[in-house]
Amino acid sequence: MITKKDVELAGKLANMHVSAEEAEIYEGQLRALFGWVKELSSVNTDGVKLTNVNLSAHLRKDEPVCDPALAQQVRSVFTEQEDDCAKVKKVL
């Protein structure tokens, strides 16, 4: 069961300030969402075949691009560099 404390903790983990009023709203919304997920997971789908599935639409061949001119152009956008790499801010 989702509680207001869970919502506040999730807000803290996301580095967001969640007011008491917002926590109450989000608590209700999350309860409804997880209730719906629970309801969906109880549906028996044995024997149901997938239709309209094209997995190749989501896949691409992972090939490195070796274009020194493009690499230099991308590096020129960054003011700080270290070991021939662009230096960016830390993402938490």
C-alpha cells in the first residue's frame, strides 16, 4: 500500500520538493495506478498471441561512427575537456 511517507521519500529521491497537499494528491494517484496494474496482472493471457509486433522497428545495428571532423565539431561545443573528452556536469 502506498502511503504519504512513500510519496515524500520518492520526491526526496527525485530531488523534488513535495508539499503536504501534493503528497496527498500523488498518494491517491499512485494507489489508483498500482491498483490498475494489479488488476491487469490478474488477467489470464495464456494462449493469447501477440499481434502487430514488429521488434525490428525497435532495433538498430550498433555501429560506431568514426568521423574525426564530426568529433571535433561536437568537442568544440564544450568549453571544458579532459583526456580528449568533453567534460560535462555530473548527473545525479
